[in-house]
Amino acid sequence: MSERPGPPAAPTLAEDLLLLLFQPRSGTIAGENTLYYVLAGGVLADLALGEHVRTTRSPGGNVRVGAVEDRAPSDPVLRSAWDYVAGKPRGVQTVLAAIGPGLRAPLLENVVARGDIRQESRTVLGLFRSTALVDGGTPRRAELVESVRAVLVDGAEPTPRVAALGGLLAGSGTLPQLHREIPWTTPVIKRAHELERGTWGAQAAGAAVARTVTATIVNSTTYALTLVPRG
């Protein structure tokens, strides 16, 4: 039997997004009701930053995502999403709905494999076995929180990757749940909305084309999230 390949050497944007959404105090992941949309947005943003996909607009103004030929990513999760849009460009909402539902499990598996989150088996009422998520004790989540906090609270100029993380967090509606780490103040709310809209600042590092495509995807994902019931 062949061994299952391990997680990629560096965390993907969607994996970091899942780690940011993890709440160490409760062992839960914030925004479960819309999580598949948010994680799918993270996958598309990662593909855009790597220049694996491009965006176009339909005659009606809808954003479509298409694969860049001969630019398939090596990561299996990213590759699956790339394959989906390789045949023809598809609307962002269509892509989010298609790739999102299957993302939580493999992304969480990779985060656990790195040790950033641990899974513990517990007994409930002395009878039932359950699995709990607990903080893995690595510095990864704290570093991610600090990078987003620096942009939202301190006004630091974001890299496209951090801007995408912040924009997707804001669009998911989960930022208030991070209040202990990122104060939910009026200036933070204003800056978060800017990230949602893809307004990242003229000096954001990274290739201009990749930055623009990523911002478009984050903005489109945020709009799609407004259409999803959160009850």
C-alpha cells in the first residue's frame, strides 16, 4: 500500500484561513454555516496569487474565473479547484458552491498534520467518544493574527496574502468573534470593509496582475457570502 502524501511544505492560504477561524478557547471553528464559501474563496485567492487563474467579466458584469494554461498548482486541493475551471471560465459563485463543500476535511487534516491544531479523543458522559479540536501550541496562529491585526488596527500596508486573509475574514462575518485578539472598533470595521472590497493600497507588495485578480476574487466572495443564509 502506498503511503499517503504529507501536507505541502508551506501552508496554503485556505489552511491559514481555517487556522485563523479556529477558536482555541472553545475548540470550535467560527462561521461554520458559511465556512465552505469562505474556504473556497481562500483557495481561489491562493490560485490568483500564484497566477494559476485569471478573472474575466461576462457581458452582464459577472466575474468569471478561468485557469491559466500550463499553470497547474502542485498542491492537491488547489489542483482540484484549478481542474474545475480548466475546461471553461465559470462564475465565482458557481465555483465557490462547487468546490467549497469538500474543503473543510482535507484542509483541517493538513493543519492538524502540521501540529497547529490537535485532535483529542474524549469521552462524553462516560459513554460516548468524541473528537475535540485543541490548540497545537505552535506559533503559527498567533503570527497570522498579528499580521492581520497590524493591518486592521495599526494601519500597516498589507501584502496581498494578508489582505486576502483579512478581507475573507471580514466577509465571513467572523471578525467580531476575534474581538479578544483584534478589537472590533469603528476604525477596524472601516478598514475591514476596505479589504472586503479589495482596496488594499497602492503599495501592496506583489505582481500587479495577481494582486488585482486576488482582490476581485475576495470582493466577489464577500458579495456571495451576503447571499448565503447565516441562521
